Amino acid sequence: MTIPEDIRTKHAELCRQLHYHSHLYHGLNAPQISDSEYDQLLQQLLKIEQDYPALITPNSPSQRVGSSPLSGFRQIAHSRPMLSLENAFNEEDLREFDARIKRFLGSNDPIEYLCEMKLDGVAIELVYQDGQLQHASTRGDGLTGEEITANARTIGAIPLQLQPGAPRRLEVRGEVYMELAPFRQLNGQRRNEGEKTFANPRNATAGSLRQLDPRITASRPLTISCYGLGEIDAEQTPNSQLEMLQKLHDWGLRVNLERLALAADIDAVLEHYQQFLAERDQLPFEIDGMVVKVNSFALQQELGEKSRTPRWAIACKFPPRQEQTRLLDVQLQVGRTGAITPVAHLEPVNVSGVMVSRASLHNWDEIERLDIRIGDQLIVERAGDVIPDIVKVLTEKRDGSEKAIPEPTSCPACGSPVSRGEDEVVPRCQGLACPARLKESIKHFASRGAMDIEGLGDRIIDQLLRLNLVHSVADLYTLTKEDFFRFERMGEVLAEKLLAAIAASRHRPLEKLLFGLGIRHVGAHLAKVLSRRFGSLDNLRQASREALLETHEIGPQVVESLQAFFTDQHNLDVLQQLEAAGVKPEETAQPQGTIFSGKVFVFTGKLERFSRSQGQELVEQQGGRASGSVSKKTDYLVAGPGAGSKLSKAEELGITILDEEGFLQLFKTGNTEEQ
């Protein structure tokens, strides 16, 4: 396909702007445009590349989202070894390091050092040619690493294109890491989804970099700090460690310049070490020490290297954040989604200046892995998280009085039976009236996608719970105006609006009620599927396992969740109370036509003539089925601008692809046989 020159020019300009603004955001922390403006530029680029795929290059900003999964990692040799560092653990070790350097150089003159924070991450090498990222690899054994170029391209802090003035050939070393706040958010998300959590940010980083599917890496909150060189054009070689880091920053690479310290001698190094140690717990990321390097490159070259380590650098480790204590008891906590997690209660112990009396046990798989029992002596670590972790159980110190920690069969908050899916790591309470998850249950029940009770937000729900007015979602329908008058700042007009909104929700469609009940694995789409298949809540409650499994898109995991929900007496009581309160869902509308009967549609990209939900509704009204993913069973993909992996998969499978106009025309004519 011939690409018009104006399109090439527009594409090049969009790439230039996106690279520039990415550098401002990630490299300089000084964005000039908002996230939405950046997204608009990216959408323009994606539209051009969709129309003209030949313009896509590995370093296009569009490739940040990740490419197709890899079959494996190939080995790649480093042009210069990525050496390890010797360790120092105290003042004596650092002074001996300084003395060795002076002996080697045959001089007693003070040595100027650069002190850098030792980030706790994963070392990688980036290779740039003519300003473009060519390769990325792990450290490996120092001589050979694994190529992770596809994954590195997804990390926003790694520039795909360097700034003007960068060397023609540049090999740079950096530490990829994950800051604490996004790490905790990632672990919380995984915990809520029943997935195994990461032990610490470094483990999360290492696992994210070694994903065969770069799209997974793209979803992880990784960043980088560059600290060293491999090969570089001779004429642009810096004169010192500090000058090198400043140049890397100027060339567009991310460097922690604000956390460097230049030391005139070893005494100043020791002072900076104490400063770094004092700042450790206030930093947004993990550090496990301070790296001390001779600042002068000329002296570095004179000092040279030993077999595996440079003579001119040393890593001074911080004191460990680990202490020994005893497990006194285990408390079970019920989260907002019903997830039950065990929390260890410890004999209080001071860990790096903080008194610790609790630690996370995460789940029963972790309990089994640690082989931990109540009464055990153990090692606890405070690694920057709010709740510390248990690192090791000292089984050799057992005396036989220790007690096992059984997995619960009922909810500790409400007594409802708990269920644990085959692929899940935590048991969950499914009780609608469980006090531990009541606020979130009510909030979800009242949400727009469920019963759509306008005005029933956090502030109102908090007061309902504080005044002990509701114990389940069914109690919403027994509230009176006098109940609302007990609230702070509640007038008659607002009270009447809330009561009217609650009353209006009594006759929402069945799918809305079913979704609002918050049954595990039953989202808005499956609620609609079940509503169309069974027609009423009673029919669904009485449905056999076989009948449920015969329903399209309903698998064993959903069936187990439904049966657990409908066999819990607490839930049945709430459903009975809802019915008694006049909650009678409308019958699910049946298809109005059959022009799409038996056809499966998937919608993707940015649609302008109609929304995805409107398109899906049109399909279902005509007897078709709307799906969220592309498979061999898909008949049509309706793609708008910015369509990504779904479009690629549909093209691979030979599925008919329609734009919005094509879909509307198909809907108008109903002629699916010609497609």
C-alpha cells in the first residue's frame, strides 16, 4: 500500500511529540500536557498505524502496550561484563576500602567519591544505536544475559528514542524497580482477585521482567534508574561518575540525580551513609544500602577490576530489617469482597526502629509453604510495607506445644459458609448480610450498573451503618423519612428524594438485581446471560448443576459460586426479605427479532456512532450474543479507532471485521449470509 507523504509526515510528528512528552513525564517529572491530551495524541497515532501498518516500527510509541507473547528468551552477550560489587557492612569495612585504594594508587591524598542509593531492583542493560533502543537484557551471569527487549519497550521510563546529542552507540546499565505505593496497589489487586501476592517489590519486578507475554509487563508499574555505562563512543566518554550520570539525564535517560552525594573523602562518605540510612523509611522505594564509587574515571581505569568486581566501587549494606519473635495467635480478617485473610499476632519486637506486633500471613497456601504454627519462633522482616512479612519459621526451636492454623469453613464475622475456588488462594464469605462487608455490599447494590439508587453514596451509607439502621440490603426498603431525619444535615427534600429512589429500584430488571447481589464471578454480562436463560430468581435458585452448565458462557467456577450463594441460609433470608419488601424485578426482555440469531459479535476500539453497550444491546435484541473476547466462535468484530489485540486476533482467525457503518448497515438489512 502506498503511504501518502502527508500521512508519513503526520506520523513522524506524532511520534516526535509523544517521545518528547514521555521524556518530560518520566525523565524530568515536568509534564507540559495532561494525561488526556497525551492519550489523544496516542489515539491519532494508533488510527494512522491501523490504516497504514507499514508505519509501525519497534520504537513507535504505540508499542508501549506490549506485543504478542514470546516463545522464550534468547541469550545475549554483554560487550563489557556487568560486574558485581563487594560488600561493606560497617565503618571499618568502608575505611579498609578507602585504604586499599590508596595503597593501590600509592598515594595518601583524599579520594573523591560519589555516593548513590542502592536500589533494590533488577539490573538490566539497554543498548542504543543512533538514538534508537535496539536491545535490552538482564544481567544474567555478568557475561551473558537474557534478551528482554520486548518487555523493556513497555516500561514508560525507558526511552525508545534518546534526545539529540546522544552518542551514536550507547550501552547503559540501570536498575528496574517498583515503587512501594504501586507495589502495594498491585498486591492488593491480586489479593482481591484471588491471585498469589508478591513477597516484595524486587520479586514483583523480577517476575514482571521475565514474562513471555510483554502485555503483562506493560500492566506492571515498573520504572528505572540508570547508573552506569557499557560501551560508548570514545569522543563522548565522560570524565567522572557524576558527569556521566548528568549526561545520561541530558540524553533522556532516567537518573536519580536528586539523591546523589559527592564526598570529598571517606569521612564524608560515612556521614552520607548515616543520612541515607535515616532517610530509608521515608523513601517511596526500597533501598538496601549505599553504593560508593571513585568519582574520577581516570582513577577508575587505573584501579581496574578483579576477576568479578571493580576495585573502585563497593556496596555498603544497611542493617537488616529482620528480628526474631514468636507467633502468639492468628486473627481472621474479612475484606470488602468477602476474602478471608489470616493476620499473625506477634510478641512485640523492635524492627529497625519500629515496634512490630502484627505481620501478614496472606493466605493458607503461604501458611503451608512456611509450615507455620501458633507458638512458633520466627523471623519477621519489615520491608517498607505497612504490615511486615514473616520470612522464616525456626522449626528447630519447636517444643511440641505449637498448634496448626486450620483454614476456616465458616465466616468469622457472620457464620456463613465460605467457599474457595479451585484456582483461588483465599476462602471467601458470600453472606449478603455479613457485617464485615456490609458497606461495600450496599454500595455495590445501589450502584448505577445494579439497582441504580441515586444519591445512596458513601456518606449516606456510613450514617445508615453508624445509626444501625441496616443489616442487609433488604433493610433499605424498610427505611422511613423519620430514619433519615436522624442523619446529620438531612432535610425533608433530600429524604424524600432518597426514599423515591429506593422505591423506584423495586422494579429494576432481573439482571440488575442479580448483578447487585454481588455473587462471586457473576458480573453484569453473566447476570444478563443468566436472566435471559432462567427468567426469574426462583428459577435460577432451583436450577440444577446440569442446567447451569448447559447455559452458554457458564462454567464450573460460576456454578460453584451460584450454588454456594443460593444454599446459604443467610442469603435466602435476605432474598425473602427483599421479596416481602416488594422488590419484584421486571421480567427479562426477550429478543425483538432474529436477524442476528446464533451470531457472536465483539466490539472494540473507540466507537463514535454508538457506545459498546448500545451495540451489544442491539445484537441481543436481535437474538445474537455479544462477547468480550475474540475466539474461533466469533462471527463479527466491530472495530473502531484504536482497536488493538482483538483486531489482530480477528485478522489471524479470518473473522469478518466491520466498522461502525458496516455494523449499522448489517443491522438495517439483516443480511448476515453474504458476510
